[in-house]
Amino acid sequence: MSTSLGLTRPLLALARPRPQPQPVAAVPAGVRRISSQQLLEGSRELVIQHQGGEYHLRLTRNDKLILTK
């Protein structure tokens, strides 16, 4: 099979369906919501105390959040 572009076979990449974005789960009513900017208050790390342990919430150079114990 030949086309005006000189292709001898169809472009399979164009025939494949694109993956659809996953829907974001809805937050149940009454759940508290706070922005990361409010939580971090301009810093790049926050320590959260929970059941006697400490968890570190860090903002990476790529603006991703990481929570570690």
C-alpha cells in the first residue's frame, strides 16, 4: 500500500487510541482541604508529629511533595 507520502505501510501510532486521563476522585463533603502553600508557609519542609513519630513533608525542586518518616 502506497500513499502520497511514500509510506509503504499504515502508521500504527496514529491508529492507536490515546490513553484517557484518569478521573480525579471526588473529596467527600466535610473533608478539610488546605493548599500546600498555606501548609508550608513559604518553607520547603514541614515536620508532622503523629503518634509519637515525625514525618517530613518536603517540596522538591520539581514542585512535587514527598512525605517520609
